[in-house]
Amino acid sequence: MDLRHRVAERFREINGEHPMTAADDAYVSGQFVVLEELCAATGRDPDDVRRLMLDRRLPLPGYLRSAGAEMVPADLLALAERAGGAELLAEWFVGHWADPARGAAEWDAYLSGRYVCLHSVTPENIRRKDELTVAIRAAPAEPDVGSAAWLDRLHTLVDELDALEPAFTGYDRLRFGGPTSRDDCVDAVRVRYPRPVSAAAGR
């Protein structure tokens, strides 16, 4: 089995067998790049990158388009470069969490390729997304819930999360088994707790 098929097999083991629609393909093509095209632009051999994926040194593709193209973020290789090379990436990545077990769990999640919930997948953005979703979900229990100050704080958090996250696509809701963090923490919150008209108009 060649490396491309092995990567596809690993991808489906993690994500399951879900069809990619034309709308999914269009969304992914607008957000991600084909692995071969990224490699051509950066002077890398696609099979060398696939080996790193299979050896758990780089993340798997975020998506496989319906025709099989491996779709990866444009900055797929940037994090390894920051770390000083793919062989150093795991230790560097895990070191961004004070709890090594939490860092190791986030590394596993990163390698899965399923961090399609961020425009740029970095430890800093992963941590900030977690902080924002926790704060947004906890906001309805705050003592001043519903006040103008509370609404302003809530929408500041939602706006920041909105800027970190892409729109997602139908395929994501299938492989994740339900709503995305954008569904729950951005779109639903804006519907349930709308900004006052004057505040919304001023932004």
C-alpha cells in the first residue's frame, strides 16, 4: 500500500466514513490547500511529509476531498519550523501546557488533523479557544447575567472566538457527531443573547 493510501486509511480510522458533498468540497478548497501543491510551493517531497504524518510527527490532513485530495492547512509546516524541526515538534508542543498529561492529549488531538476549528493551529490558539469556550459556556451562571455589562463581556468573548474559528461545513458535524463549537458558542449565543440594537449598529 502506498503512502497516500496509508494516510487515507488512517484518516478514515479517525474520522469514520462520511461522504463529502459538493458544498463540503467547495468549503474545504477555500480554506485548505492540496498537500502536493503545498509541497511544490515549499520544496518538499509529498511522500516525506506523509511519512512524518504516519510517524506521528506531523498532523494528518484536515480533510480528504471527495476525489481523494489530501487537504492541509497552508501553515502545516510552520509549527515544525518554529520548533526547530519535526523531530522536536512534539516536545515543544507539549511544553506549552503546565500539565504534561494535558499537553500530551492536545498533541494527540493535533496529530489527528481534527483541529479544523482554528484558522491557524498553534498551541497558543488552542489554549485560547479552550479558555473562550469555557468562559462563554459559564457566562449564563454569572450573577449579573442579562445586564448591559454582562452582554458586553459575553460578546467580546464571542467576537474573539469568531475571529479564531472558520465557518465549518456539514462534513464536520457528521464526523464530530453533532454541533461544532461555532454552532454552540458563537451562532447560538448571538441568537439567544443578542446585542442591543444601538451596540450592534456601532460595531
